[in-house]
Amino acid sequence: MESTRVDRWLWAVRLTKTRPDAATCYLDRAPVGPVAAAPVAVRDRGTGRPTKRDRRALDKWRETGRG
């Protein structure tokens, strides 16, 4: 697969008139801050897929953050 820069691609598909305009369109303006880590559920190895009951408990645990 051939890689290409985003500003060149934006210019090539004519979303902008010039490549410098394309480069300014691609600037990341997302706020930079700490990312909250999602809680991780631990299951015993080899237990297989969770049952419906286990799945509901996992969903509830994820919603509250603890369980």
C-alpha cells in the first residue's frame, strides 16, 4: 500500500485550492490533556466467552467505573 501525506491527498482530491491550505486544514486542534484510563476487567485464562450474566455484570462495572 502506498503512503501519502495528508496535505497532498487533500489537495489532490481538490478539497482545497493549494497544498499550504491543505496543510492548515489538517492541523490538530484537539485539546491536549490527560486521558482517563478505562477500567480493565480481568478474567481467568481459558474461561471462554462471558455468559449473559457475566456480560451484564461487566457492562454495569464499566458504567460505574468500579462494580
